[in-house]
Amino acid sequence: MKRIVLLSLLALALPVTMFASSVEFTNSGGILSGNSAGLTLSNSVLVAMGNITGNNLGSVTFSTAALASGNLQQGGSFMAGGTFTITGNGTNGVHNGMIFTGTFSGPVAWTLLTLADGTHNYELSGTLSGTWYTGATVNGATVELTLNVGKGFFGRAVRLGSGDTNIVSNVVPEPGSLTLLGTGLFGLAGVVRRKLKA
């Protein structure tokens, strides 16, 4: 009986561990350009995916929706929408092709920070929802990009310093996995019921 209870607890804990994954992507360089209609990142190189690093593992591109408040020089926020894509080139074991594609699922913050030396950093941060190349759905991925524009302010375009995208948890499996998990739990319930009747 104790084995059945322990097996049941293990089966219930399995989905939690299965969906609690996190992969951090780092990109470098590229041109961030735009206006009040939105920002676009192009030609940014993927340099790390989790523990895998390299000079060129692929690319990161995105576009935001239109500016909802504030302005590009002093900071503000963009509406939900736009696109976000991470593509691998097969180097060092990284998937060859689209790794993640999605959209900004909430407002995207555009923050101006003035550093001690008088230079200006801009940070773009937001939440993504989208799809892995495996077909699994992701909700709640976070994006944070930082760029330094020197002592000036953001104009129409600037070279990106670095960016981090953390695609974490909230991974929803495809329906086949849920069906398999459900039938397994149903079968386990039957075994427990038979043991309790005996």
C-alpha cells in the first residue's frame, strides 16, 4: 500500500518537474531602430543558449508594437504585440532553424537610465508567449535588452550592446503528452482502487 501511495505522489510530481525548465539566450550586436510606431532589432547574433556558447550560434530578431506612452528619448512603454524570433544555425549542437517564435504578451517597458559617468543606457524588457521548435507552448518568457548610447539619447537607430532572453517554466506540452499523462494517472487510480477493495 505504501508503494502505491509513493508511486501516486511521484506521478503527481512528474508534471511539475517536466514543465519547470528554463533556457537563457544571450545575443550581441545588431541594430535597434524605430520610431513611435515600434522598435525593430535586426542582425543580432545569438552567442549563448544555456551552457552552449559560441561566436555565432544563430540570430535574434524582434519588432514591438507601437509606443503606448512616453517617447523613445526619455522612456515609455510599447503595447503588446509585435514578433520575437530566435533562430539557430546548427553550431555546437544548437538546433538548426527556428528555436522560438512568439509575440510580446504584455506591455514592453522602455527605460532610460543615466549612469554615473553621464552616459545613457536604455533597457527594453517585456514578457513573451510563443512556441518552441518542438511545438510546446511557452507563456511568461522574459526579455531584457540593454544598449548604451553614450552621452546622447536614442535616435532612429543604435547598435545593441547585449540582450538576454530567459524562456522559463510555463511550458505547456502538446495535447498528446497531456493525454498520455491523463491515461497513466487514470490507470494508477484503478490500481489504487483495486488494492483498497482487496
